[in-house]
Amino acid sequence: MKNNNHRLDQMYDIGSGEYKIITKSKKEIKEELKSKGVFVRGHCDREKMEKLAADNKIELTSRVEIVKEGWMGKPKGLLQVLWERGWIDENNLNEYSLKGKGYQMDEDGNLKEEFRCYNLRTLMSNCADFKEEKSAMEVLLQDLSSKSHNNQKIELLVSPKYHCELAGEGVEYVWAVMKKHYRHKPLKEKNTKKKFEKVVREAAECVKKSSVELFAARCRRYMIAYMNLDNGNNKLTYNLIERFVKVSKTHRNTGDQEKGFIQKAILDSISL
């Protein structure tokens, strides 16, 4: 009962009676300027914002009370969720952590096997409902399917995370071409909503069918590389696959790492 009363005492936010001085954010200053009839449009750096505030006699700092936050209306932490599901050993609460404590790590910085049962993320990943949780995009597509007039089913096929070269038959290359086209346009040609939409349409139209086929072929070669690596085949001789093996340790940015290939695709599409 004592523990329960203590929990109820921590339910709501409680003011401490102590105060601290904080610097106002640009958003807060902007709102105060707006209340005084001063509208800031477009980008405005901190220095300019502070000058406008000074000109309009707006303080740059505010005095706020230090509040001890309660748990009501706040998201639960992993420890609380796992405890409610019976995954937590209350006799060893100090052993639990998100990434692992110093003494739980080996010389290479990896969590020792005997301490994996105290890793909150590992425990949560083992929960069936967490594994099978649908993403926001999957929920959206499921909802759209249920509202479809012709009973058309919309599905989301997810490619492996962190390996954008496998995404949707080379779609990452398509995005790279569109981005490059958009960025090369001067600001005056895309500084309004109408102009922006026009440039985006032009960027989409510059991706030709021949380029998409080329992207898909390149994507499939990467898929072959993954398959061979997964099967333990280290005798790959194809230059492109060898290059892939070299860079596959980190998340790849197709637009930056394959500039030559992307630029050639753009030039080929223009010449058609």
C-alpha cells in the first residue's frame, strides 16, 4: 500500500517553487512578434530575430518554474512495459539498461551473452506483438484498401533496412536523378508553391523508361552480391560487386556515391 501511495503522489506534475531563466527559442520570439503585429516571413537567422525582438521591446529570456514531472499522460518506458509483461526480474533491477553497462561489455564493445537478458531493447524485440507491429505506412495502405471502391488490395513490400540499393528495383536511383534535377534549378524558379510543383513535375518527367531499366539492372546486380555474400561466396570477380563489398559496411547515399552513373543517366534521358 505504501508503494502504491508513493506512485499516486508522483502521478501529476508538481511545481517546486524554484525558478530558472531560459533563453527563448526563435519560435517563441516569432509568436510574440506576431502578437505585436510584426510578421517574420521566410528564413530569419537568430541575430536578426533578436534585433527585431529588441526593437519591439521583447525579452529574450523568460523565468519559468522548475517542475517535477509526473507519469500521468507520459509514455511508458521500456522497463515499465516489460515489467508489466513479466519480463523483469525485480531482484536485479540495477542490471537492466538500454545498451548495456560497462562491465557487461567485452573488449570489442559488444554485449556479453550472459547479460543479454538484461538488455531492454533485446527483450522488447523478443515480444511477439512488437515483432508483428505494423508500421504507420502499412496501416495507412490497409485503410486505403478497405475504402477502395473496386476492392483493390494495396500492399507494402519492405526492402532490407539500411541498404537503399535494394529498394524497389532501383527506385533510389530514380530519386537521385529527380533530386539532382531539382537542386540544379535556381531558387527563383521554385520559390513559390506553383513554381515548386512545376519543377517537381519536370524532375519526375526527366526519368525515362530506359533509365529505369538501367537502374533495375544495376539493382539486381547488388541483389546478386548480397545473395553470394550470404552463401559465403568470397570469390566475386565482377568489379561492380567488388566495389559494393567495399562500401556496404555503411549506409550508402546513392546520389553522392554514384554521381557519375546518375549524371550519365540524366544526359542519356536529355538526348532522347
